[in-house]
Amino acid sequence: MAWGQRLSQSINTLPLRLLPLEFGLCFVGIQILLLVRFVCKAWNLAPDGGWVGTIYQISDMALLPLQMLLPPLHQVFFTRIEPYTLLAIVLYGFCSRILVHILKMIIYAHIGIDRANSQGSNVRKTVDRAN
């Protein structure tokens, strides 16, 4: 395979190869958002408009699956510290690792199949030219 053809093929697969990175960065963004929420709640910052209220509103969407699955905690200790937030940070990190690895396996299998098909067609063209 010629150098130019390899370069063209790697440029064509670049967006596909960047997909796991982008997917992982989305999960890191969610984790950072939840960490900021945890710190704001621990410092007992009021959600009076501004950026703290926005952080609370956006992070509520990320916490919704855990709040629906687990029972509510009504204890005095949990008024400032939210265990759901810490659990969500860990679970989002765990799910991110698993899903990114699965996505990488699928993409690299797809790229490998495409390369094998293109190399097979190049071999057939070479054999046809030789005959």
C-alpha cells in the first residue's frame, strides 16, 4: 500500500478514532460537575441564582437515575453531605471506563475489517495486473 493511500485512510478514520476520547471527556465533565456540586453542598452555598443555582440544576439531571433507584436518605447528617453525589461520581467513572473500552473494541474491529478489505482488493488488483 502506498504511503499516500495509508495517510488518506488514517485521515478518513480519524473522526472515528476520536469518538472514544470525546465520549470519555463527556463523562469526565459530568464527574467534575458533580464534584463541584458536592463541594458547594459541603460548604452550604445557597442556590440564590448565579452559578451555584445553575450547578445544582444541571447536576440534578445527572443525579436523577440514582435518586430514582435508591431510597431517599432523611437523616440529619445528610443535609449538607450528599452520598448520592459521591456514589454518582464513582458510578459515572466506572461506566465511562467500561463503555469507552467497548467503543474502542468496536471501532478498532471496524477499522481492522476495512483495512483487511482494502488490502484484499489491492492484492486482487495486483494479481489481475500480473495475469
